Amino acid sequence: MPTPEFVLALREKVGTDLLWLTGVTAVVLRGDGDEQQVLVVRRADTGAWTPVTGIIDPGEEPAVAAAREVLEEADVVAVPERLAMVQTLAPMTYPNGDRAQYIDIVFRFRWVSGEPFPADGENTEAVWAPLSDLPAMSDDMRSRVAAALRDDPAAVFRT
């Protein structure tokens, strides 16, 4: 689902004005040691490789939202292991003129089942990438993966 219904309803009221939204990033890992892999998707809108990301629905628990996004976008079942990072992203403007700013909550997830494929049309590819050979991705997305890979159970907070 590209844009949640509640966002579309808000857009009818506020037009393209800046919306403050809560997003999640699910860094899904499988395997151990040198064999460890991360689930990555190639976004249909930009072509960028990322972990699975999405918007939390009103009243939805953040970890539940992240698990839902993983299932919807890649047809993979995963369970949250820990909070990895919380950050505020810079305001952004979408091609249609809509403006948004997100607080992003990053979780480390453990794979349970499923082989990834682009399940909902938001992505053109969904694959397991070896940590030693990740596809090109933005520094921000790499920092989300790095936060999830840390052995320290404490979350990273941007200051």
C-alpha cells in the first residue's frame, strides 16, 4: 500500500502542507557470522535499495507496524528483537508537492520464514543481501543497518 488511507484523508484537509509522521525501519537479519544476510528492497519510486520502511497507522504499535510492513512488502515473516535507533529525518517534498517530516524508529528483526519478493508493488526487488556485499544505499540507510547490527543492546539516539 503506497500511501496509507489516513494520510490521504489528512491531505484532503491540509493540502501539501508539512505533515509530521511516524515511520519505521525493519532491519531483518538471517544467518550468523560470515553467513549473515539482511533483507533489502529496491524502491519502485526511486530505485534506491533500503531495508523495509513504512508508516505507522494511527494507534498501531511501532514494532507491529514494522512486522506488518515486512510481510506486506516482501512476504517475509520476522519478529522484532530490539529497538536499534530513533532519529528525526529532514523535511522532504514528494514529486506531487506533498511535504512530510518523519520520526523514524529502527528495529532489529529476526527472520522466521519466507523468501522475499516484491509483494505489494512498492518495490521492484526484494532480496537477502550478504552483509559483506550490500547493494549501494544512502549513508542514512547504511546507518540504520549499522545500528541494528550493533552488539550493544542500547538504541542509538541522534543528538
